[in-house]
Amino acid sequence: MLTTRRALLAAGAAAPLLPALDAAAQARWQMATPYPDGNFHTRNVRSFLEELSTATGGRVNVQLHSNASLLPMAQIKRGTQSGQVQLGEILLSAYGNEDPFFEVDSIPQLVPTYADARRLNEVTKPFIEARLQRQGLSLLYMVPWPSSGFYTNTPIETLENLRGTRMRTFNVMTNRFATLVGASPVLVQAAEVPQAFATGVVNAMVTSAATGVDSSAWDFARYFTHVGFTFTRNAVFVNRRALEALSAADQAAVRAAAAAAETRGWRMSEEARDAAAATLAQRGMNVSQASPAMLEAMARISDTMVQEWLTRSGPDGQAAIQAYRAGRS
């Protein structure tokens, strides 16, 4: 009788643990991204989430909320930190006010090719990972946007042609660039670009051909002048507490799926560059390369902005730029 009573008490003590264990084993996560379903970043995210569910046998399932339908860009990072969502995707440089390291990839002309973009990614990734770790986040992967160009309704032969325009900006660096060329910067998120042009809030922007397709730029702009502006990166991260609540095997599955998503995403970025530019042309836009005069002026502005960034980023910034430039030589 005593043995039976002890067994019942032991079972009763263990019972409250069962729901917690079941909840940990069956993670039902939410993810927020500001980009539409057709964008290559969002398509890559969906593949990542499908692979994660398969790899964990359905133990980790994630509902994706795209096109800023759950949280706007400005709230996604905080929402992931607080646990409102478990996964988030942001344009990293949009958080440059928070930390200059988040905006290094948006210095104009610092990174002129995908090879250089990969080098910068390798050099800066440890610094970014450390910063996110301190904020309760774990970086999963980063993928760049294709290099950018100017969207206007008149031809752009020199940077002087941008003087007096109302330029759509999306981070600290594009805001500073607009100021340096004599344009009026206006912060507009990707999902709001068409309305901003339609209402005259902006009449010029610098962004990738992929974003131009997402926003149907042919409805409000006639010219796309490719200048190789930047290869800004999107970062996908996870709430650290949510990740660490998973089993070791499922945490490894998250990391493995993220590594595959990063490799796939870089390939998709290169594919999107060519396909999106072709779409702009097919839709009637005038697509051209920047003139030598414009590239020379861009290089001068780049030098100015690199020096300004170094004054804000301190020793870490000095080390990162030095390592990046050494790797290119």
C-alpha cells in the first residue's frame, strides 16, 4: 500500500512537467518579414522554414507573416527580442541608428561586386553576431540584395541631376547620401514606395532592381540607372531563449537549415539581379549603366562616407575595414 502511494505521488509530481516538455517538443513559432511573397528573400525564407519543419519531423513549425502584415520593419527586431515573434527578418542597415555596424554594407561603392560583398560579409559577420547575442538574438543567416541604381523620371548623367529631388531613403546611409548630393531625404519603407511616388512625397529613389519589380516601379518611374550602389544585407535571426528551449538536435537542425538558406539566398540574389533588370526593361523602363562621370563622383562620396562611418564605429570598424581591404588586395 505504501509503495503504491509513493508511486502515485511520484506520478503526480511529474505530471506538471509533461505539458512543458510537450510544448518544448512541439514548437509553434511565428516569423515576421517586411517583404512580399514574390520577393526572392521571402521565397528563400519559405524554403528555409519548410526544410526546418522536415528536418525536425514537424517538431518546429513556423507561420510566416510576410509583407509587414504582422509587424512593420521598424518593429520586427524588438518584436523578436521580446518574444512577440520567434523569428524575424530585417534589412540590417535599417537599424543603423542603433549600431553603426548594422549599416556598414550600405556605404555607397564600398562593395562593387558579389565577390567583394562576400568578403565584407565574412569580415563583419562575427561583429554582428556578437551584437545580436547581447540583445537576446541569434543570427541565423544574411543574404544581400542585388546592387542598386537610381529610379527617376528624367535621365541621370551626373549626381548633380539628383540635386533638388525628393529622394526615398530607407536607412541612415541613404539618408546621408541624399543630403550629400543635395536631395531631400524622405524615409519610406519598401511596402509604401508606390504610394509615396503616387502622392508626390518622393520623386526619386536608389534601390535594387528587385525592389523596383516588387513595387512595380514602371508605374511611377521611367529610368533605372544602375550604379552598383550597395549590396545591403537582410538578416534573419531567432529569439535566443526560444532557440535554446529546443533540443540539441533541433537546434542543430535550425542551424543547418539556416546555412543552406544562406547559400541558396546568395545564388538567388544574383539570379534576381539579372531577372529583375530584364523585367524593368520589358515593362518599358529605360535601363542603363551609370556614366564614368557619375561613378567618379560616387567614389568621392564613398570615401567621405567611409571616413564618417569609421569615426562612429570605433576600433571594431577600423579592424573590419582594414581586414576587408586587405582581403581585396
